Amino acid sequence: MSQSRLSELTWREVRRAGEEGIALLPIGSQEQHASHLPMGTDTHLVEAAVDRALDLLAEDASSAEVVRLPVLPFGHSPHHLFAAAVSLSAATLSAVLDDVLDSLVTSGYRRIMIVNGHGGNDEIMRLAVKRFALRSQVTVAACSYWTLTSGADAAGRPDVTPGHAGWFETSLMLAARPDLVRTPVPERGTVEPPPLFDNPPYPGLTVERHGEWERVGGATDDPSGADATQGDLLLDDRARGLARAIQAFDKATR
């Protein structure tokens, strides 16, 4: 598989790649991640997952070319504005994604994949993909990196994955960008009552209560047991899952 970065190509190379290639757009966020992780955690992690996935695919000569766009560093994060965030409204993020997709189609691409790194973007991204495919001759895929696994996730903890600024994200950051993790990682105390967004009163309910994120300090679970070795296994597992997803998307849409 050949891969390239859109920002490093000439316009003719972009057009040529669009004839058969896949455009890949990573999206992240800039928002509070407790007191030990940087604002750009979601952006750093989606970049790390994409980088590893493309490295895994680099030796596969049968796959199509992938043209990677620069990561979109802003997402939908109004629930973290109590501390600090740079947030796009749902309508704005939807419009941005629509404009990017429309630009890619106008530039010749007919296969596009969005890889997301922030929970607040997920529903908006999926709706944007569905709406765009209804009105344009294009095949678009969307995923959040933490949902794709290789099936060998021995280091996983589904009860706190992905969470927010907790064990999962902190472990990944210790593997991907340890220079940005503030140590020692503080222990998160028990929060009573538990926030309803993580503990709905009945299965299948989505419940949001005003002020919950501020009350829990912006972290969903205790990060103090995070580990770089486990984080590397978790990141590798997601990268392998993403690589297989790209291969499957390529095969199904040629």
C-alpha cells in the first residue's frame, strides 16, 4: 500500500490519487483531560492510532493508496467548557465535515474514511456521513478508533474503555506521548452518587444531568493504575483493528 499526506502533494498528485485511492480524515478535540493529560489528548491518540495502522499496511502491495489529511484538531466539546476547551457546536462540526467531504469529492475522491478520536464527535460524524452519502456519488466510512480491535486485546478493560482521562486514555498516552503526561498520575477518588452518563438508571437509557462533568472533575474513572506497557498493547490492538477496517473498506468498494 502506498500512502501520502495531502498537504505534501501537488494538486495533480491529489487528483491522480483520488481516482482509485482512499482519503482518510482523522478528527480529534481540544479539551480538558483532568489534571494530568494535555488538552490535545484525543488528537494525539487518533494520530497515533492512524500512524500505526498505516505503518502496518505499508507492506501490503495489494491495498489501494491512502491519502491522509491533516487531523482536524477541534471537535464538539461543550461539556468540558467548565474547565477549558475549544469547542465547535454540533451544527458547525457537521458543516465542517460536510465541507471537507464535498471538497474531497470535487477534487476527485470517491472513497473517504473518517477516523475519530473524541467521543463527543461520534454521533455528529456518523450523521454527517449518512447525510452526505445520500446526496453525493461517494462511499464514506466512519469509525472511532477505540471501537476497532484485532480480537487479541489481552490488556483491555471494557468497563472503563474508552472513558475520559481515566485508565484507558492515560495508558495510551503513556505509550504514545509519555512526555505530555504529568506525573505522578493522581488517584481519582470515589464520586457519589456516580454520574448518570456512565451509570444510567436502566439499560438502554442515555442520561445526561446538568453539571455532572464538572462534579466528577472531568474524569470518568481512576487513571492512577495506568501503565505504558498495557497502553502500547491497547494502542497496537486498535491500530491492527483499524488497518483491517481500511483493508475491508478498500476491498468492498473497489
